[in-house]
Amino acid sequence: MIFKPTGQDLAQLEGLGLTIERVQTQIDNFREGFPKSHLDAPATPANGGIRVLDDKEITRYERQYRTLGRDKKLLKFVPASGAATRMFKDLYAFASTYYGVAANFDKEFPEVKLFLENIRSFAFWNDLKACMAAADLDIEDYLQRGDYSTIINFLLKEQYLGYGSLPKGLLKFHRYGEVQRTPIEEHIVEGALYARNADGTVNLHFTISPEHRAAFRRKVAEVKHYYESTFGIKLKITFSEQKHYTDIIAVDEQNNPVRDDDGRLVFRPGGHGALIENLNEQHADLIFIKNIDNVVPDWMKHTTVIYKQVLAGMLLELKAKVDDAMRTLDARPDDKTVSKLAAFAAKELNIAVPDGCTARQLHDLLNRPMRICGMVKNLGEPGGGPFYTIDTRGRRSLQIVESAQVNHNDPQQEALFQGSTHFNPVDLVCCTRNYRGRYFDLRRYVDPKTGFISKKTKGAVTLKSQELPGLWNGAMADWITLFVEVPVATFNPVKTVNDLLRKEHREG
């Protein structure tokens, strides 16, 4: 199908910063689909795909971080645009169907029962209680009478506490006596503990939705002085939103563009892969990436802090070696030196170096952004994992692969997928500058053929939507990548409200 925009369409595209060619490519992707990943093997400690560090290495890399990171600009990058709606899906379902009587509360609403039995344990309890009191309602009375729907509506609805429409970053997750913290505050504390610059500055960047920008700014203004004085730091907190030119056109099942009631084309956000544009704008020597909801109270932070420093120290040490190798290659070394550097690339960076690799080829293989990704042992969590893959040019490399990228109908590919021993917790440390100090254009290292296509229902109409290559998947496909095992204790995401009842999120 050839996209033929109307005059109104052209004006709409211009407002979004999109081109006809870009939209045509999106429609072609819908028509042709994306190829599935070609798994070659799960990356494991046994085959060298995942490094497991011993105590000596942990101590050494911690020391390296303190030494090599002393004069580096450090930044914490946190994707934080997700709304908390899915955290409360069980409560939403309950509130819409419960009218005071349940045939079997335990079986019909087990998650809601757990929530209500422990409601006083949540960090937002006092706020919920006060919100109802402002409407002359006593929450204890409503609990006693079993009027649970009213309580849940006060928690979720926008005109009350509004937790159903707020971003996760602004919900109260943890309690410290009479003080409660949101995830954005826990990330501030983490930054103070492992991402403090030499001048005492802690740089944090949050990607957010435009409708939440004002609320995030208010929260930062409210807590900034407290955390600066408590930790002796100076906070520099910035925000950005997904670029509209990364939006993707919606199509019907025949791949025709969908229009709204006003005849305007329907576009949808491109998913977290769009954030490679935001990351590309960040200028730092070392960038820590971690999701907004993977935070723990202070008594649990020790392991996270240690391993963030360890991964950073390891990356800085390897980056220094790569920079030295690049300068050597610039000097036109002899074949023996090239062979030695090729062995370094293969052994220490897990790069598939071709036989007879020339200095020019090796220069290209090493002159790329670098990342070290923490991996936790697979405990059945849904999501991506570490694999060796073969790309369309026959190159073998380490990649994080999502389940949706795998051909589960191919028995061999399914067996390789099921053989994965580790899981991606989104725990990355990145270097995005080259050996000459210039920043890489990260958009050049994306594999555009690793997107996703899914179907969504809008009323009676089925729409096809498309996501860009994921930020830590195809958007970083051509980076130098290493996987390192990190403890499960570093991975404690909050996907449902009842996850906050786990011991890892309770007061120590």
C-alpha cells in the first residue's frame, strides 16, 4: 500500500515532526512484519555469555570505580513515563463488580482480599485515610462494614487520591516511620549513594509523560532541599518526554491507516524504544539505566549500590582498554599487534572477530557505544533474557531478546529460549563517548528490524500497533555488550500493588 496523505494529513505530520517516508516505512513494516530473532544459544555462565564475578573481582572493580570514576560525569537515566493503572487492575475489576456480597471472597478476589487485609501496611495508608476524612468518611468504619468499593474508589479515582492515573514514580512506595517515599525519591537516594560526581552533584534524568510533568516538578521542588541537606549533595534533575516524531501510525487489519472521528490519522507512542532519542541527548561519561519501579527501602539498598559500582568499575576499566586499542589502531600497527588486539576484543569483550580481521575492521568493531548489563538468575519472571543471536548479516553477538521476538513455533528456537538461565532486570551501565571524547550518535546503532507488532481493540475495531526496537533490545543492538550476573536482591520491581507487601518493600 502506498501512503497518499491529504492536505490535512501533511499538516498533521508536520506538527508531529514526521515525514511521509517515515510513515511509509511504518506501513511497510506492518505489511511485511518483523523477522523473528535467530537465537544461536542462551547466554549462560557455562558458555561464557554471562560473567560471574568472584570476591576478588568485585573488590577490584569497586576500587576501579572509585579511581577511574573520580573525574567522570555520572548520570542516572530512569524511564518513568508509565502510569500506575496496571498496578491496580485487580482493584479496578473488583470495584466494578462488587456490590457488598461475594459468594466466596477468597476465591473470587484473592488479591483484593490480600490488599484489604494489609491496607494499613501500605505507605499511602495515611493519605487514603485523610482523603476520606476530608469527605467526612471514616475509613475504619467502611472497612468494618465491608464497603470496600468506596475505599478503592477513593484510592484510585482522579478526584480523590488519584493513584490509578498517577505515574508509578509519584506513588508512595515505602514507609520510614512517619515518613513515606516515592520511587523518584528512592532514585534520588540511590544516586546519592553510587552516582555522586566529584563536585557533589547528582545528575538524574527521568523520562515522563507530558501530562505528568507538572506533578513531577512539584514533587522535586517539595523534596529537593531535604535530600540535598541530608546527603550533602547538589541535585540536578531533568525531565524529557518521548518525541512525537517517534510515534507510529495505527492501521486496521488490512494495513490501512486508521482515522478518528474528525478524519485525523491515529498515531500511537512508539514504546520504550523511542527513548533512544532521549538517551542520545544525555551528555555524560557514565550512564546508569534502571526502571522507575525497581527500588527498595534503605535497608535493602546495600547490594544494589555495591553492584552498580562493580558494573561501573568494570565498564570504565574495559573502556580505558578499548580507548588505548583505538589509539594503537590509529597508529597503523603491524599484523602481530592487530592480532593481539583482536584476541582482546574476542576474549574480554565477547566480540565475534572474523578470521584475518584487518586493522580497519577491528577499528569499526571497537568504535561503538558500550554497555554492561546486569543479569539475574531466572526465577520465572516474564520478559527478556540474554542470548547469543545471529543477525541478518550472519554476525553473532550478545543481545537481550524478548519473548515476542522469538519464533515459538520452531521447536529448536523454543528449546533455546527455554534454556535461558537468566533474566534481564534492566540494570545497565553505559558509555556513549568514543575514544576521542565525542558522543556517539546512538541512533546509528539501532537494528530497525527488531520492532514488535501487536493487535489492540478500540471499541468494535481491531487496530494493529507497532513498537520501535526496545531500548535495551534492538535499540542497542550494535553496541558492545557484556552480561554480568548480579544478585536477585537487586531486582525488586513493583508490578502490582501487592508487590509492596513483599518483605523487600517493608520497613527493615
